[in-house]
Amino acid sequence: EKEALQRFVGKKTVTADGCQVELFGNIGSVEDARAVVDNDGEGVGLFRTEFLFMDGGAMPTEEEQFRAYQQAALIMKGRPVIIRTLDIGGDKDIPYLGLEKEDNPFMGFRAIRYCLAREDVFRTQLRALLRASAFGDVRIMVPLVTGVEELRQVRALIRRYADEFSREGVACNKDVPVGVMIETPAAALMADALAAEADFFSIGTNDLTGYTMAVDRGNDRVRYLYSAFNPAVLRSIRSVIAAGTAAGIPVGMCGEAAADPLLIPLWISFGLTEYSVGPASILATRAAIAGWNHEEARALAEAVMGAVTPDAVLDLLKAAAR
Ligand code: PEP
Ligand code: MG
């Protein structure tokens, strides 16, 4: 099977009817960026920067962060590198940040909520990202967004730090694209408003599934509900892609569902333009995308979106699997 995938090396990512999409890799470190290149990825769709913070015993300095982001940009040689701002809290604890224990950490003080409250931490990261933006196609992505104010606040900070740099004569891209992860039901419902102000979307199906289904995926009793095959999750994803497309911004997906060959015909028919998957899944995802043309994908999606249970969805997708 691995050998069969080798014929997709060096190829564009296209549907069977010739529509090109982007196929990026998810990374958590600079070494992972090399794995994206080795697996013929076309960019980085999600750099999970929290690992830079989790690996050491102290906060990475601006210089340390800059070097990591710069290296990722250089390794990708001008191809897109979407870097997510710090997404801690929830299940990702970092002892030195001194986060208080919460009864409901997934609903609590995490990700962009934390960063907007800790301007010192956020400033260091945004400055490092801005400096790295001079070395490639760096784009900034904001996790766990719930509404437009958060995006506006992030943009205002980026503008302020970019102005500081321009006064100091430090190179940076003051027009660095700023996108949002769509991974809360609130963001999905506000997708039209967010699309008017964001440069791009990336759908985080891991969290979006959990929050949409009100399920903690670590809880064995309810894990059966944790599935992107739920019609509620699929409807949400479909409407987010439609909203982004209507506003003319690129819509990607960086959760696990982006690499699921059963679901790929749905993403094709909904109009997803960018897939970001683990480096080891890049070629298999390119192969899966090549197996579908829009007409067949649309016919399947129409049947699937008429189904009202996850089992019915799964049956239809399995019966059609390539
Ligand atoms: C997601 O939620 O789908 C996602 C890609 O982010 P993470 O898995 O890091 O929460
Ligand atoms: Mg997430």
C-alpha cells in the first residue's frame, strides 16, 4: 500500500475531475516540519505551538520562539505555514503557567481566552510570529474563537506590535494573514460574521465534535457520541464552509476528520479548499481526494446529509467507499 502511494509523490492534490486543493501537514515542532517536506506536504496547516511551551520547564523567550517559527518557515521554503497561537488549558497543562484547577477545564480559561488575559505571554508570541513572518508565508491562526471581538483584539495587538517593529526597523509582514479556527459551536454559528473579518478559516473538527455533541472524549461512558459522523457535526461543517466560501476566504480543516477517507467526498462536495493532516497521512489523503469527482461526491453528500443518525451516515459512506 505504501508503494502504491508513491505514485502521488510530487503530484498536485486534485480531485478526479481536476479541481486542485491544498494539502498541508499538522506539526508540533520544527522536526515535524521536515516530516511534512519528506511526505510531500504543500505547507503547514497547523503548527501546534503549545509543544514549545510544554517541552521546557520555563516559558520560551521571544528569541527561542522566533527561531522555531523562522525555521519552520525556512524549511517550507515560501510555502504557507499556518501557526496557531498558544492553545493551553483544557487537557494541556503547563505547570509554570500556574493555571488554577478548574471544574470544567474544556469550558474554562484556555487558548485565546488565556492569551487575551495574559498580554505579556501573548505579546512575546505575537512578536516572535511577526518577526518570523519576514522569512516566508507565515500566517497566524487563533484557537477557540467564539466571536468577532476576540479576532478584533488579536488584530489590534498585531497591528500595535507591527507598528513598533516598523519604528524600530525590524522586518515583519504587517499584513500577516490572521485566520480563526472554527472549533466551537459559537464560531460555527457566527461564521458569516467571522468570515467578514478573518483572512481564512480552519475547521478544528476535534474540538468542534466535542463541543457540538457536548461530549468529553476522555470519558468512556459518553465517548460513543464523540464522532464527526454525527449529522449535527456534519451540518455545522457544511454551513461553515458555505459561509467562508460566500465571503471569498479559504476554508481549511485541520482536525482528524480531514484525513478520514470515508468523509473526504463530503468535504469535496462542501467546497473545502485546504486539508491539513498528520505528515504520515499526507499521501493517503492525496490519493483519497484523487478518487472522487464533484458530481459523485455531490450525489453521495446529498444522500448522507439526508440521514439523521450517525449509523445511517456511516452506512452510506461505507457503501460508497473507494
Ligand atoms: C481541533 O480541535 O480539531 C484541532 C485541530 O486542535 P487540537 O486537536 O489541537 O485541539
Ligand atoms: Mg482544538
